[in-house]
Amino acid sequence: MTPDAKTDPLLTVFSPIFVGLQFYYVTFELPENAKVLATAQCMIQGYRSGPNTWATQFHSQTNPSIVDGWVGTYQSRFDAQEVNVDSMRSTTGQHWRKHREISTNFGAAFARIVLTYSTE
């Protein structure tokens, strides 16, 4: 997470160093005036544009069952991108309980923001 994430109302639920799941390398141009909130391997993983627009491209919700489903469905894509599936499974196994807590907090923070805008 970048320093701007520390004060962001949505991404503040993440610790400064978050072990998320990334297995693709899509790049993009940031919208004008966007603030980068998360990076990994020198790539943008999250940003905010304006008061109520966020984008992320990491997976905080993963658990062993989700990863097993992805591997079963997308094995050829993982192979083509040379994704180390064993490492992905191992890392998920180590971190999924913390990911569940973070995802719950992330969803709650998003709901609070939505409610703020829906009552204006």
C-alpha cells in the first residue's frame, strides 16, 4: 500500500504490506488526477479517482477453495503465464484467514461509503 492508502476511507483497512494474490500482469493508464493506493512488483494494483471511484486488481478474498476452483477452471491460462500454482496454493493457505478478515472489513468500509452517498 502507498502512503495515500493510509488515509483513504476504503483502503485504510489494509496493512502497509499486504500479501494479495496476483497472477496476471495487466497494465493501464491512470485516469487524470488519480492517486495510486497500492502497488506490487512495480505495477499499480489499486487507485482512487475522485471522491467515490476506486479500482483494484488484486484479490483479497481468496481462500484455498477459491484458488482450487480457479486452478481447475483456468489451468491452461496459468500454464501459459508460467504461474507457479503450488506457490499460489501455499501462499493462500498461509494467509487466507487474514484475507477473510480484511475482505470483511473492506466490504464494510465500502458499504459505509455507499450509505454516505445514498443519504445525501
